[in-house]
Amino acid sequence: MSDAKDYITKREIPQLFECLMTGLMYHRPGDHVAYLQDCLEKIKAKGVSSVRWDLFLEAKRAKTPLPPVTPPRGSRPTSSRG
């Protein structure tokens, strides 16, 4: 089990899936498989280090940027309750 955890952690697999899912939810393409293939090709060309949760969001279309699904490492989620 530890080997599997090390594998996905070192390769930042959760961040990759978060990036792809965010793009899917934002764009809602008709052909989701082709969209994912296109995204993976872009990541492959740019390098895995370019993967961020908002990689496939278009800034000009988004009025307010979406918050990340998971908080950055080492930070705590903030509460909107005051």
C-alpha cells in the first residue's frame, strides 16, 4: 500500500486528476474523451510541472476564479463564517 501512495504522490497524480476534472466541469465538452486526450497532450507538451488545478480555465471567460478543490500543501482551509 505504501508503494502505491508513494507512486501517486511523487508523480502528483491527484493534482493531475484535479486539473482534468476542473476543466471538464468548466467546459462540459460534448466529447469528453477527446477533450481529456487533448488536455493530456497539452500537459505532455508543456511538462507535468505545468499542472495546476486551473490550467484549462480561460481567464477571459471566468468572472471570478474558482477556488482550488484542495488547499495548497501546508495551508489550512479558511472559513467564510465570521
